[in-house]
Amino acid sequence: MKDFPDIQALMDDMGRRARRAAEDLGSTPGDQRARALRAAAAALRAARTELLTANGHDMAEAQGRGLAPAMLDRLMLDEGRVDAIAKGLEAVADQPDPLGQVMAEWDRPSGLHIQRVRTPLGVIGVIFESRPNVTADAGALCLKAGNAVILRGGSESFHSAQVIHACLLAGLREAGLPEDAIQIVPTRDRAAVAEMLRMTAHLDVIVPRGGKGLVGLVQAEARVPVFAHLEGICHVYVDAAADPEKARAVVLNAKTRRTGICGAAECLLIHQGIADSLGAQIIADLAAAGVEIRAGEGLQHLPGTTPAAPEDFGREFLAPIIAAAIVEDTDAAIAHIRRYGSGHTEAILTEDDAQAARFFARLDSAILMRNASTQFADGGEFGMGAEIGIATGKLHARGPVGAEQLTSFKYLVTGNGTVRP
């Protein structure tokens, strides 16, 4: 790994090059950007062996440092995950080009015709931790939306990210696009992150993707606008009118499919009327799957549970652990979620349309679901091809951040010698 004694100069140079690339990207044809992504996918498949070897180095280093199991799972690549990354690039390429889309248009009595159209944000900085696939997802989505991007991956995924980035560059060259459109910080030095947070002259927005520590740091220290979610404290509420078969399948999937992702369920809320029947069965299902259930009052007598501590509610475990509590009704579930939730994803399991409508109307998390696993909180599953993260703020982007969410808009106003009286 090359040493960079002057991190400030390095980052300033990357920022200047990204800005120059962004000035041209916004006017490139959509099929040219899509061609770059398809070529990158082909390059990635061709580099499969090299990538898996690099990932092996990353995994060995991470295990030697005692990285948590959830982080190791995020870091690990295999044949299936490499193929999924390549398919993700192709899926983004296949999405409609968001640039130039007319969002609204109207005529004014003055004779003006006004259009609001999508335009790139400009230059995006993405700071992420252990997931190598974010290199591809973020690069692809930013390019699709006509943005230049500077990627700063975590030290855990350094070798894997470099190989993926090389494939993205191959795609840019194949399509005749500037290689500076997708840059990756070539050092593990943490000073590079501090510099990115201050790059107001070069970056239009920063997207942090990682744990609470990283996201909290970025939100606290950044001078550049931030799209972020702090935690994925996802709740599943099993209503009295839940279908037992659906509820059992959904809860088990929401918790156990992948426990280390932000869409994993972290708290189970059970209507008091079914606590000793369906609720007890769901607890048994989770225990049989190896999940540790930290239970509140009324559930602690059930096999496989341990008493919950107060801090277990409102906690992102990212592990085979779930908090569980009995609630009086839908309103009590809503109150619990408002108190402990992070605004990410909540699900209600019910056949009662009125209860589902109340849950949807009175909660304001970025994603609300009915009779579906919270593990679907993912841009790819939403049909976006991929995502750069799940934004839980309320300004600009919210929920899965895909290519369309990485655009702004401008007004195109046409007159005919029109003057204002």
C-alpha cells in the first residue's frame, strides 16, 4: 500500500478531479453510462478469482483483529455474492435513466412554460465500513444518476474494494467516460475521512454507510450535507388478527435470514390477546432457530427466553438476539416504536385492514410494511437495482437511496419574448 504523507493534498486533488468529471457526466447519454456498468459487470466476473483472493486477505486480517461475526458476514465474499454484485451492476444499468426526466410541467398565464426536471447532485462522497459490495453499488448508482463519486471504504475491505474499483474503471474506459468519475481513496489513513467531511468545495453530499459509530461521527463532524441512517432498530408487531402461518414465517425470516443487516428485526411486539398462543409459538420458533429472546414481562416464563434489561429495547443487536414485549393493542405498539425506534423499518402482521391503516398512518418511519419481512428493506428488493443506503432523515432522500434519490432538479422555463409587467 502506497504511503501518502500529505492527505490533505491527496484529497484536494481527488476532489478537483471529481468535480471536473461531474461537469461532463450530467450531459452524457444514458445508454453510455449504462454501457459502462455492463462492462464493469463483465470485468468483475472476469476478475472473480482475483477478487476472492483479495477478499481472503481481508477476511484473514479481520479475523486476526477479532472483528465481530456480523461484520465478518458483511465482509465475506463467495461465488454467489460476487455474482450478485455483478447482477446488481447490470440491474442498475437496466433502470430508466433518471436524468432529464420531467417531474412536473405547467403553463402560466404570463405565457411561460415551466418544467421541473431531474439533474445530478454533482459529486458524492461515500464512506463505508466492511461491505465490499458497497464499492460497486455506490459507484454504479452515482454514475447512473450522472454524479461523480469518491469512495472511502473501511480498512477491513481494503483489498476487496480495490479489485472491485478496478473493474468499475474498466467499465468507464470501455464506455469512453472519465475514470475520475469513480475514485476510491487509496489509503487506510483515517485522516482521509476527516478531510472528506470538510470538503465543501468539492463534495455536494456525503453518504455514510456503516455502524452507529461511523454514522454518528459523520453526522456530528461533517460540514457537507449528509444522507444517513444511524441505526436499523426494526420492529415487528404481531396483531391479534394476524394469520398464524404468515406471522410465524415472517417473524422467523425477519430475524434470522441475515442477522447482521440493518433490515433485520430487533424487537418483536405481541398483542396481549395472543401472547399465550401464537405469541408463544413464535417465541418457540425463534428459540429453535438459535435466537436468544430477551423477553419483557409476561413472556419470561416461556422456554428459550431470558429476562430483558431496559437497554435491550431500542438496541440494534446485529446478531441472533431479539427483544420481545407484550403490548395492549396497535396504539401501544405504535407508542413503543415511537419511543424506541430509529425511523428505519417497522412491520405489522395482521388481516385487519383498519389496524394496518392505523399503523401506517400514525408511524413515520422511512419504511412501513404489512405482512412482509423487514428484510425486504433493501433498494434491490424495491426494484432500484441496488441502494447506497437507507436514509432515515426527512430531507431530500428517505428510505432506500437509489439512482433517482441521487438527483436534484432544476426548472426549465420557456417563453416567447415574454416580459414581466
